[in-house]
Amino acid sequence: MYETKYHRASTVSDAAAMLKNADDGKLLSGGQTLIPTMKQRLAAPSDLIDLRHIGEISGIVKQADGSIRIGAATCHADVAASEDIKAVLPGLADLAGTIGDPHVRHMGTIGGSVANNDPAADYPAALLALGATIETNKREFSAQDFFTGMFETALDEDEIVTAVVFPVASNTAYAKFPNPASRYAMAGVFVAKTGAGARVAVTGAGQDGVFRMPDMEKALDGNWSADAVAGMAPSADNMLSDLHGTAAYRANLVTVMAKRAVAASS
Amino acid sequence: MTAEGIGARVLRKEDKRFITGNGRYTDDMTMQRMGHAAFVRSTHAHARIKSINTDDAMKMPGVDAVLNGHQLVADGIGNIICGWMIHSKDGSPMNMGAYRALESETVRYVGQAIAVVVADTQQQARDAAEAVVVEYEDLPAVVDSLDALKDGAPQLHPEAAGNLIYDWEIGEEAPTDEAFANAAHVTRMDIDNNRLVPNPMEPRSALAHFDPSEEHYTLYTTSQNPHVARLVLSAFYNVAPENKLRVIAPDVGGGFGSKIFIYPEEIACLWATKRVGRPVKWTSDRTEAFLTDAHGRDHHSTAELALDANNKITGFRVKTVANLGAYMSLFSSSVPTYLYATLLSGQYNIPNIYANVKAVYTNTTPVDAYRGAGRPEATYVVERMMETAAKEVGMAPAEFRRINFVREFPHQTPVIMAYDAGDYEASLDAAMKAIDYDGFAQRRTQSEAAGKLRGIGMSCYIEACGIAPSQAVGSLGAGVGLWESAEVRVNAVGTIEVLTGSHSHGQGHETTFAQLVSDRLGLPTESISIVHGDTDKVQMGMGTYGSRSGAVGMSAIAKALDKVEAKAKKIAAHLMEASEGDIEIENGELKVTGTDKKLTFTEVSLAAYTAHNLPEGMEPGLKEGAFYDPTNFTFPAGCYICEVEVDPDTGVVSIENFVAADDFGTIINPMIVEGQVHGGLVQGIGQAMLEHTQYDEDGQLLTASYMDYTMPRADDVPSFTLETTVTECPGNPLGMKGCGEAGAIGSPPAVINAVTDALGIRDMNMPASPNRVWQLIQDNGMKEAAE
Ligand SMILES: Cc1cc2nc3c(=O)[nH]c(=O)nc-3n(C[C@H](O)[C@H](O)[C@H](O)COP(=O)(O)OP(=O)(O)OC[C@H]3O[C@@H](n4cnc5c(N)ncnc54)[C@H](O)[C@@H]3O)c2cc1C
């Protein structure tokens, strides 16, 4: 790791100011992506601005309209254990419980995960399927607009994710096929019945990051069953291919995981 | 015999310090004014170094020195050696390319050390190492051993034409060919053994210190054999004469073979400490460990088995190409030869065997011994062939093995080894019973009903441990003898220190070795301390690898104990005015048989040191040493059976049950032995299902972190069922065979035999990763069959 300066922010505006004043500052949340990258000397921020002690962006709230608001600095373990979330969006709680290992889940945060937008990260599938809203210190994004490609988001350089809001839905479920080595998603499929209809979002498999499966959604609108999606797969041309899985294998996994998610969802 | 003696499940004495974080590892050591080293490493797999510019690095804060290979050579530091001479079949000695601790002309693998920086802090050293500018001229690279042998392949070393290190053979070719000419059936397979990264939990580390007033060096290092390290550093690298070099291997967090060897970094730290005039420490990070710890395995083989009309084996022919990487590491030459092909007879009576092994240079990390070292590769070839041949001739795999088992001992194989004792059918029976082999068909039907594929596979392994009879290995090319030493020091109050040349880095010697002494003298293990890992304390030793510490190391202790007992008996007889032959030792007391006269061991020890009343002419004191040189290898053997279920939708293989029935001879501490077997099995299953070292065609290591290299985790393996059968080893005083490597040796073929059985196919490569298994299912149209 290169030398860096650590700052602890106590409010969002505090953090924004610290970031502005820094030479080449970076926001630090759970540090589960950023710190390993720095240890490998692949990132060298001059300053780290720690968001984990900002009370206003931490915690889980069930709002009046039934939606769930998760502060950006909330760790995965808290999402996995939340009774509010388990009651209305069990698929989301399950998803958080599949991320990494207990250490990672107690440090890593939803804000860090969505800001990072690793193509193999789990949360983006839930955000896209559930039509979540990403709140920042400047504005709001729909998940559809937010995730723009591998490790790419619509965030400005100096923009801070403050919360993610999940509208109510039913029949939520997440089926994840973990990469045998890293245990990130090789294909993770989130399904839900939302106000706008059936939703199927896939992470880990696509070349451009998280994506939806409109065919499957249409089929599920008519017939919410595993059989309805059994014959459907994304085109292998758009799938990632690496040491652990060919594009054809990943395309197959999308089908299998979609079936399993639907089967687990009722 | 005591409650803590041979056969007792004594809890490990060393665990208190390990579990409470009080272990003392090399990286825990610090010294005043200590500097930190960082290495400049090649980013190219094959390139000529045009220039090394250290100007910027030298100006950086805290930097003491930036040293390179030109200075190393000028200071007379010798090239890295390979300690086992192999001759090709034409009689010529192996072709060894020059291997320098710091390379300044041509780099041959990614990660090879080029220069070393010493600075005040580790970060400063790393920053400066990054600032060293190396200008490369790229050369074409080759990573696969078969490609390296082809005409026109990139050439690594001028000393090794065609990248061929040796072309070696064992056994008789003509009679073996004859057996094939007359065979009723021939089974032929191409069999690969995948390359592995050893991954001990503690990365390598070295701390070197030079005392100019005494002209004396101290080296703390992560070594499995500190005495061999001192010998080699002193005799071949000219660092210092042995009496001026102390090597300490303190607590070491796992080795699996990778810490046997002397690496460039230790040599560089020792050399640098004198040049910069301060202690120098280096600790590998995980990326360096992936790139530079000697890798394991990496064979391509073609094997043929000849059977007669009664399905008895008449001949076995094997051709193997072994990838040794870019340089020859310390024992690399012996692994695919004498540690491999000598085990090709397996547990079977095979009258004719011929094996040819070509060892090859490639632009990859050097390959050397890794848990099992050659024997897993042999077992994999033999047991994949046995399973396949049985199926081809329509016999049950167990029956086919049974009719070919060696049943009479001693048994001379056509490939050097003389098996001394064993009962292969006993372990086969024990394993089949434990896994309920007969119930498999029903379990398969149940799996099929659930849309899953089920398979069962076995592996009857034999290995050679207790390495090794010195004269025998000397005649085969070894540069060292493979005896072990021990010294038993009885203190005046009857407590005991045992000094051993074995080295413990996870094996639990502090417990098992104390159990042996406890067993013999009837003293509690608490009053017995084991001292190892320091060349100033233990005079000489050969270290720990090849499952040798029990059979060889403890035999040396047993011999030293014989002498201690003999002297103690003489003193007791004298004091109690009895005849020496009437003294027996029991429960920490020396008794006169048939009387109530006795002295405690403490009283006798005290008498030895007060020396007020010793037998006429006896020297004071009670301290005895012994060297034990084994007369033969030992031959642990057993039967492993694996049962798997495959999910045809995803290709995921889950091990439903795994039985290991082992014959290790005498067992000192069953709990520790079970731990060794568990660990070995997980490593073997890791190789068979998960671990796979991959390079791209330019020689970049693709699996250089845990993001891509799949280490086995607890949830990848089932609870193992362990059985033991016992035939005592006649070759050593304790009847021990060794248990450290068996799990890793026997398990890979059992897993792959089970997976191929589930898929109904003959051939597949390791690891049985989900993608590979799924692809095989697609290729063989099995998905429909399962549904
Ligand atoms: C061993 C291991 C296993 C893992 N397994 C998984 C897995 O299975 N699935 C999975 O999805 N993830 C996995 N992860 C990643 C983990 O979930 C991380 O926690 C997550 O990707 C990043 O979150 P973080 O809070 O740690 O962010 P950090 O590492 O602190 O930051 C990540 C990036 O986001 C930026 N950032 C952080 N917070 C904000 C914010 N509020 N606004 C704007 N930018 C911000 C940072 O500047 C940085 O660039 C794993 C990580 C590890 C170490």
C-alpha cells in the first residue's frame, strides 16, 4: 500500500468537503474492495474519506409507503439479518447473506457495492429487478440509469451515494451460482413480482454488467413458474468468458438460476 | 507404556501458542536497525535484460542500497544448485541451465528476481523497487512442456538443447514390449497431472544478520530443513563457512514441500546484510508466493497396461513429460524420476514395467516437491489405469485389483522398490465396508430419481516414505544422505530435552516425539521438551519431508533412548547393588525385577550428574545421541473410495462420502494422524476438483490470487470416514510407515474415478470444475439421459 491520509467524516456534507479538498481523494466505505486494491498497489489515493461513521447514511428504515430505505453505509450482514427486509423482500435479505464471508459482510456496505458496480457483485441484480432508487448527495437515479457498464455508474467523481430505496414487491428470490474461487456471482439471478410486472435481473454473467431478461419477464407475467423460463437463455455472445466459465456455460447458468429463483420464490 | 505413550490421543502441546497467537514466526522477529528488502521482479516470462537503471530508486527516502546480479556474481555468490543428479538413458548427466539468485542477463519466468532494494521500512523498499527501471527485450515464451519439446520452440537455456533436461528411463523396455505383443487386452490412456501452487498459510520469509566482529551470520528462515539450508548456503553459495552461519527455522506455518528448497531471496538477504551493514528482512506477499514458491506436479503422461487372458497384468509402459519450469529447484530432478516412476507398480504384481521420463524447461515458475512429490503423480496414473482397465474387460474394479494384488512380502518390483510388508486386501475390504459399497446401486437409483448422476470410484495407493536409505539414494544420484539425528539430554532432575534434526511445521512433533519418550521412560510428556529448527542447538539433521519424521526421525530418538536407558540401568544397578539385567524401567522408575527395590528416574538422573557414586570408570552425565539411517523406504498403503453426486444442470460435483482406509504401521497419536489424513485428503480433493494453475501463452500467471486460484474450503469437502489397518513396518524399530502425504497421494484418482463413473465416460482431466463437468455432459449427451 502507498502512503495515504485517513479522514473520518461525520456528515455527508463534511465528507463532500473533505473529498473536494483532497488532492486525489477517495471515499472509503467498508473498504472490502478499495483496501485490497490499495494493498495490491493498484490504487493510490492521497486521502481516504471514511463514510462508515456518518449516522445519517446508516441503517434500515421501513417507510410509510412500505418501501425499504437502506443507508449507503449499512453493512451486508445488517441487511441479511433485518426482520423488516425478511418480511417484505426476503430475496434481498438472502442475497446479502450470500456475499463473501462473515468478515466481508460485517464490513462491506451496500453503498460501496453499488458505487463499485463490479460485474460479479450481487446487489446490482436486486436493484435492477426491484426498480430501486439510488439516492446521492446531489440527486436520485433509477437503477436502470445508474448501472452503465462494467465498474461504471452514472455517479460523478465527487458524488456520494447516501441510500438505496427498494419499493415493495412480492415473490422475491435470488439464486446465485458462485465462482468456485472468489465466490462472487458467476451468474446471479434475482426475480420478483413488482408493481410494473415480473422482473428478472442477472448479474455476474453479462459482458456489460447487470442486465434484465425481458423474455423471461414476459413469460413469468403469464405463468409464474420455473417451467415458464426453462427454455430461455441469454445469447452467449453477450456473456463473459473467463477461466471459470465459458460464455455458453454462463448462458446455461442464467437459465438454471432463473428456474431455481422462481421455484424458491413462492 | 503410559497414558501419554504410543497410541494415545494426546492433545497437541504446540497448539496453545498457535491458537493464542503466540507462535513465533520468522516475520515476527525483529532486530535493531533492521532494514527491509523488496525485490524487483521480472514482469516478462522470457526476455533479455537490456539495462537496469537504479538512479531514481537510490534517491528515494530510506533507501540503503539497490543491488543486482552483477554485484552478486562479482561477490562470488554461487549459482543455485539442484541436489540430485539424474543421468539420461544415454548416460549423459542432466542439462542444467545457470540459475542465479538475481538474474541480470535473461529472465525466464514472471516473478524472477532481478534486483533487491534495502530500505528503512517495507513500504520504502517497495516504493523504491517500483522505481527501478528494467529495460527488456522480449523473447518468445513457452509454457507447456509438450510445446517446449517441439521443433522450433523458444529455447530457454544454452545448456539444454531442445529444452530437454534429461531423457531418463527405468525398468526393462524389451521384455515390457514383449508383454504388450502377447497381451490379450491393452488399456491405453493419456493422463495429465495439473500444476498446483502450494499455498502454505505462512508466506516465505527470511531475516539475515551479519556480525562483523565475529564474521558470523544468522539467518531466520521459513525452512523445513534448516541444516540442509546451512549446508547448501555454505558449501555452494559461499555465503559463509558452516561454523560462521547459524540457521534458525522457528515456528513455520506449513510447507507442503515448498519450504524445503533454498530460494533466491534467502541468499540475497544473507548477501545483502553484509553489504549494507544492517540486518535485512524480507517477507513474501501472497502474489510473490504465487509467482515464486516452487509449484507442484505438471505432468503429461501416456500409459499402457497389458493384460493376459485372465486379466492379470503382464506389462506396464509409461511415457511422461514433466514440466520443471524455468530453472531446476533444489530437488526438482528427483521428483518425476525416483520419487515417481519407482511407484508405478502400485499395489500390484506387475512383472514388466518400463517408464521413460523427459524433464523439460518452460517459461514458468520452477516446479519441485509438493506434498507427495512424484507419488501422487504415479498413483494417479496407476489408479486411473486400473479403474479403466477393469471397466474395459468387464470386471468390478475391486475384483480386478484383488486378482493383481501383491500378496507375498518382501516383494521386489521391476522398478527398484522392495515392498517390505502390507495387506492390501485388508484396506480394500475395510474401505468397501465403510462406504457400504454394496448399497451403491440403490443410492444411484435414488439420485437418478432426483435428476442427479451418481458415481463411485476407488484408489488403492502405495507410496514410499521414510525417506531414505542413504547409500541407496546416493547410488541413485542424491547429493545428501537421508538419515536423521537425535540427542536425548536428561537434565539433573530427570526432565528431558530431545534435540531432533526433524523440523515441525504443522506436524505436531512436540507432542508425538514426547509421546515416544513418555512411552519408553514412563514420564509425563509435560517434562519432555522437543528442540528443533536451530543449527546452533541441533548439530545436524535432514529435516522434514517425504513423511520421514516418524519413521526416520523418531527411530533416531528411539536409538538414543536405547543408550540413555542402558546407562541409566547401569547406574541404577550400581546404586541398588543389583545386576544390570534385572533392572526394568516402568512408570518413571527403575526397578529391580522381582523385588520392591526401586529408584525414580529423577534419582538416577541426579546420581548421573552428582557423580558421587557411579560405576567404576563411568563418565558423569546422562546425554546420548544417535544417527539413524533407514535400511529401506517404508510403504504406507491403503484404499480410498469416493462417492459423488453430479448436478447435470450446473456440472457441480458434490462428494457425498469419502472413505480412507490407511495402513501406516504403528500409530503414535491417532488424533494427529487423522489430522494429517484430513489435510492430505483436502489437498488431494483440491487438486482433483478445484485447484488449477494456468498461464497464458505469454507466460503470465492467470491464477495468481485467490480470486482465480480455487483453494479448497471447508464446505467443499464432506466429513471423512477414516479406517486404519495395521501391518507393522519391519524396517524400523517402531514399526512406523508415515502418514503425512498419503491423503494427497491417494485421493485424486478416487475422485476422478468417481466423477467419470457418474458421467459414464472414460477420460477427463483434473480439476473436475463445474464448467468442465458440464461441458463433458453436453459433449456426451448425458443431460437427457439423466432426465
Ligand atoms: C473476500 C471478499 C469476498 C467478496 N465477495 C463478494 C460477493 O460474493 N458478492 C459481492 O457482491 N461482493 C463481494 N465482495 C465485495 C464486497 O461486497 C464489498 O464490500 C463491496 O463490493 C464494496 O463495498 P465496500 O463498502 O467495502 O466499499 P469500499 O471498498 O470502501 O469502496 C468501493 C468503491 O466504492 C466507492 N464508494 C464507497 N462508498 C461510496 C459511496 N457511498 N458513494 C460513492 N462511492 C462510494 C469507493 O470510493 C470505492 O471506489 C467481496 C469482497 C471480499 C474482500
